[in-house]
Amino acid sequence: MSIYSKIKRLLLIFYPAKCINCGEVIENKNPFCENCSKKFPPTRRLRYIEVNNKKIKCISAFHYGDKIREAICDFKFRDRKNYAGFFAASISEVLLPEDEVKKFNYITSVPLSKQRYKERGYNQAELVAKDLCERIDIEYNEILEKIKDNKTQHTLNLEERKVNVKGVYATSKRFDLRGKNVIICDDIITTGNTLSECVKMLMDSGCENILCLTTADAS
Ligand SMILES: [Zn+2]
């Protein structure tokens, strides 16, 4: 972790957590106070990403906008790791019986590069997935690896984004994924290129069914 992150972490101890919406001082495990939580309830958002001519379901708990965007940014960049439980609970709330979550063997997350992980000190998608695995009773495993550094997706245009994720991820050799059903967790789905590439890697390793779960959908 960089000195800058350490200082930031220290400062957070002295600055009380506040509700992102109204500013009320609250416990720092939730971005909103009790009242404001009701104004930003999780709402199921469903879309499909197409990989190898197969439609893969992607479910999100929020639209990526307004205060949710702020909460996610705080979670990712301002060390609000404690929000993981809030986001995981929100995702589990929008899952339906038709999603057949129980049939999945593993839950995993979209990995960060080693460099980014070092800088941030944690992978936000991993924290949510690890909290979620207990709520939906599915084993968490680090199945995906980031084998190449790439640019941050949001700095690129649509065409560049597609190219930017190619060959960046791989599945870990520690798992025999043939015939397995895997859930991939990420924080935001925008164009879906990152998740598509991860799904492709899982398919190439023999995964049978794949489901994507994200905190927010930016479309
Ligand atoms: Zn509030």
C-alpha cells in the first residue's frame, strides 16, 4: 500500500462517516442513513452479454448514477471497504428463484492487476463476492487471474475498450472447471467488455453455466 493510501486510511479514522445523501453522521458500514436507504433501494436490473453465441445473464442491484455512483467511488477509491456488506446484501436482495443461483458451484470476482491491487490494498469486487458467498451459500474461489496490465476501461472509447481487455485475463490452473457453474462478480457493468472477456475465459476452460452479478449497471 502506498504512503498516500496509508495517510488516507488514518484520516478516515478521525473523520466520522456521513450519510452520502443527507450528511448525517452514521456508522461507516453503510453509505446511507436509515432514512436515506429507503430512497435508494436496490432494484433488479437485467441484461445479457453475448459470448460465443451464448447469452449470459447479468444482474445488477442499482443503476450506476447519482448517489450510488458516489457510494461506489468511495468504496473503490476512498477506502470505504466496509460498504462491501451493503452492496452484497443489495445484490442478494434482487436475485430471484428463476436465477437458479443454487446450481452454481463457485463464485469468483473480476481480478485487479497486481499493481492496482498493491496501490488500493484491496479488490472491491472480491470483497463484495466474499460477502455475497456467505449470503447465498456458494464457495468463493479466485478462479480468474489478471495476467497482463491494461489501461482503465473508462478512459477509452468503445472500440478501444474491446481491444483493451483481450488476453488480459486467464483462469487459474488450480481448478478443473469442466462442467462447472460459476458466478462472476464485478462492481460496474458498462459496455460489458471486461465481463465478456472473463466469461470467455471460463467458457474456454469448460464452464457449463455462467452468471454475472454486479453492484451497478451503467447503461
Ligand atoms: Zn441520510
